[in-house]
Amino acid sequence: MKINIQNHHVSLGEETRTDIETKFSKIVSHFPDLVSSDIIITKEHNQHRVEVFTNYEGTRVSAKATESIMYPAIAAALKKLETGLHNRKGQLKADLHAKPTSTKPEIASDIIQEMKLV
């Protein structure tokens, strides 16, 4: 899986990038159809904001988290992304099941007319 990491007003070291890729490996093990993901990490007013975007089965799934410390913000955003992916996977599985067909309730007067009692 390709991970695009963008940072604004934050410096990221190799350890941080490796940590992010390690956390993504768990998500990729559950969702092997993921091809790429974008992560934007910004720092504004002493708050770290992490936004994660990916495409899963034709739908864009995104998650955002804001914390005062960067690592909990990354963990929270990835957890929200995993939850969103599980929801999308559930929607896709629900579409595979047969939908119940509505039957017209039988009305006694219709049944009597069809019987031709005369």
C-alpha cells in the first residue's frame, strides 16, 4: 500500500514515518483492497490535526482527529479510519444479501370476489 504523508508546520522523522506505516499495516491486513492513502499532519495553535483519506470500493473514506500531542492524534485518526472502513465493508456485505419482498396484504373482499360464489 502506498502512503502519502504531508506535513505542515511539523517536522517528521524517519521513526515517525515508520510508526505510521506500522500502524497502517494492521489496517491493510484487514482491508487488502486498499491501494493508497493520504495523511495530512498540521500543527496550528498548539494543536496537531491529522486527516486521513483513502478510497475503498469506490467510496472515499476519511477521518480527522485533533490532539495537543501528535502521536495520539495519529492513533485516533487511524482508529476512526478503521471504523469507517468497517462500516463501508458492512454496507457492501448488506447489499449482497437478498432483500425481503413486500407482499400485498390479502383483503377479505378481494378474496370473496375471486371465489365467484354465484
